[in-house]
Amino acid sequence: MREPINGVLLLNKPVGITSNAALQKAKWLLNARKAGHTGTLDPFADGLLPLCFGEATKFSAYLLEADKHYRAVLQLGVTTTTGDPEGEILATREVHASRAEIEALLPRFTGEIEQIPPMHSALKHQGRPLYEYARAGIEIERPPRRVQIRALELVECDPPRVVLDVQCSAGTYIRTLAQDIGAALGCGAHLTELKRTAAGGFSLDQAHTLAELEALDAPQRPTLLLPADCLVEHLPAIQLDDADAGALCQGRSVAHATDHQGLARIYAASHAFIGLADADAGCLTPRRLIATQQA
């Protein structure tokens, strides 16, 4: 019986494949039973794609909801049906915007803003992703969503090519941001390149490629994985003795004196990660536990 694969692979996804294809290739290389990712990247995009295996999939939502960082390349003057290079060209206009005009515009797109999700997205309407309606030529009304653009920096400006660094909340569509900036400039725009450079507390320079994973012998490949608790390191840690750890693993609440209120990481006396519990009024209540302790 093979050992279960548990942990997180920080993958540098290449351009040209879907996030799910990258996930399935890594899953096959690791011979893992269960796998999931923490937010998709479009096929034309590359960069950091954290993949979760085994027990780590239970905590993937905490990274899915984390802030993301991107390097985005815009082409001003050209709009496409999808807002990216995979769509058909809708219109071409002359570009007269200067660097000063573009820099002056960016504060309008910083902070809390509203975005209308693109039709070419995986958001569901009546159980079907929006991109299926878009491919059938059907337009669905989408209510605007509030997102946070925490930082927006002009890295390069040689119109019609503009390069931006974006730090944003989960759920932000960088394609939509590019389109909205182009519309505000009066010339239109679409995204030609997109690289995710960070997600939560992880950065692209920590990531591995599929080629690196494949080059290793099968027994060595799991050494690239980070432990499951790396996904929840932003939460405070509480260590329990073996008796209380055992009780918590059985689904029972345990008394524990702590000033912390709310979700916490829980460890056994051996420092093995048990999972997450809610701390309240001197009591720990299990929230999300792993099935096998990991040293």
C-alpha cells in the first residue's frame, strides 16, 4: 500500500495549459490520490499556482481567499471579446495617452472598486459557467462586485504597451481591470500577458516547474511539498498535550486557557499538526481536522 501524499506544491504554471491540466500532471507525477488548486490561472497566464494534495486540500480555501499579486501587460488601443489575447479583436483605436496621463488615472482604480465579472469566466449562472453562455453568444446580466486593489504600480510605459504590478483581493479580474483602464483612457485595452507573482504568504521565487518535478526520481518528488499547515500560518498556534490532542481528534471540545478568540492552528505534544479549532471562553472546539497526523 503506497504512502498517502499530503502537502502543498508551489507550482510555476507555464503559459499554454489550463490550471486543471497542470494539476492533473502534478497529481500523476506524485501518484497522489486527492488534489486541488487554490484559484485558477487562465491558459495564457503563468506564474504561481499552489496545488494541494491529500489532507492539505482541507485547508485550500484559506489560500483561495488570500490576496494575490500580478504582473500584467496591457495593450492599449485594442479590445477583444475576452479581454485577453485568446479572444477576437472587437475594435482598434489610436492611442494618445501619455505616461503622465496613465499615472494620473491609476489612483481611480486603487482601493475598493466595483467590477462587472467578464462573460468569459468560470462564474456560475443556473449551474453553468458563464463562458459556456459566452461561447453560445448569450449575454448574461452580471451584478457588479466589490474588490480591493491594494496597490497598482506603473512598471513600464511605452504605449501601446503598459506594464502594471497589481496587489489585489481574491476575486479580482485583472482582465476586467485592463479593460476598464483602457475605457477610461478612451482607447480601449486588453491583457496580453499575466503572471501571478505571489499568493498569500507565498512568492513565485519559491515555486517549482513541472519539468523540475518530472526530472526527479519518484521517491524524491514529495520532498518538494510543503506541509499542510503552511496554508494557515497566518493563524495563531496552540500546542496541546497528548490527552487533549486525542480528544480533539475524536471530535470533542477540550478546555484550554488562551487569550486568543477565534480560529487557531492546533498541534500535538509531538508538534504534529492536528488541524484547526475555534477558541472561545477557555474552550477549543474542532473545526477542520486532518485524518492522519503529519510530523
